[in-house]
Amino acid sequence: MSRPRYRTDPEDWFRSGGHIHLSAAVQLLRELRKHRAHLVSIYQGEIPSTWLLRYRTDFRLLAEQGNGLVIQRFISAGDPALRPIFIWLLSKHASRFFLLGINEHCDDISPVVRKHVAKALRRLEAWALLKKMAARHPQDERLRWFATAPTTKRPFSERLRDFRTGIDASHAAEVVTPSQMPYWARESLWSYTPPKSVDVIRRMLRRIQHWVRWGVAR
């Protein structure tokens, strides 16, 4: 049985009515479910934990093409064992203002699914929802860590000092460089907002293109 791939063919343009990437996403996730069932039958239920590593390129393409609706569909109707993967893929399209249904799985019966939901909420900075989730599952220590672990990093001066303690500087005087200026850096102390999703950037570029062309489509 050949492994699933995120691939598109010229014929897909005609079969899918132009929605070629949606068609490729559906095909990949369907084949992934069948392939996992095939592996379960071979390994008698104990498949290697690293079996998904070979799909990194396919998952990256799936996330870049804006297939959030397809992934949402497979979360509810697909293989429950693949739900953590679907949650992770969906988090690539979500934001803290548009969770795309990730919050609907905060109380999933599977602790593995809850862990991936908590990781997604932490990455999206949905702190209020994450704290409520931890309060409803006080026995889950990993989930509580995602909700309470600090997000601020140590000061740069402290990290630089720790870095320099492990460097052999015995030959530093032998190195000749054009400049003898000491190292310095400027650190931004404010917290950044999550980056814009690929779908939002694509819509912005299309709108700019529309007005550059005076609102006339070619």
C-alpha cells in the first residue's frame, strides 16, 4: 500500500471545479486514515510513534493552502485516533479571535487530544479559555503546566552571560578582526502578537491586487 501524499494533478482542476487544493486535502486525509488502519493491522495495534514524521512535507503543504474547513470536517467525522493531528493542523489557520472550533474539544475524553488542544490554545494566546480548561481538569498536570507556565524569557544579558561561561576564550586574543567594537544588541521588551495566518495574508494581497488594477479583474 503506497503512502498518502499531498499531490495535485491537472485533471483535478476539472473534477473539483477549480478547488484543486481542497480536493487534494480531502484525498490526503482519507488516505491517511486508511494507511493508519493498514499499519495497525501490520503491527497488531502498536504502530511506531514516529510513523507521522515522513508526512512533514505533506502536512506543511496542507497547512499552507488554507484548508481549514476540510480539517474541521475530519475532526468530527474522521478517525478519532488522528484527532490530535487534525487539531494541530487546524491551529495553523486559527487565531486567538477565531479558534475555528478548537475550543469545542477542550473536554475531549482523550487526554492526548486535550493536551494538543491546550498546546494550540497556548500558542494562540487564548489564556482565558486555557485557564478554564485547566480548572475543569485539575488532575491533568500537563494541562495545568500549559495554563500556568511563564511565557517571558530571561533577560538577554543573563542568557549571554550563561552562554559565555561555556565558551573557551583562551585563544580570543589570537583572533584578528577588522573591528574591535564589543558586542552589543538591542532587545525588544514588549510582547508580540501572533503572526497573521496564510489565509489572511493571501486575502490582503488579493485586495491590494484588485485595487491596483482599478477594480477590474483580468
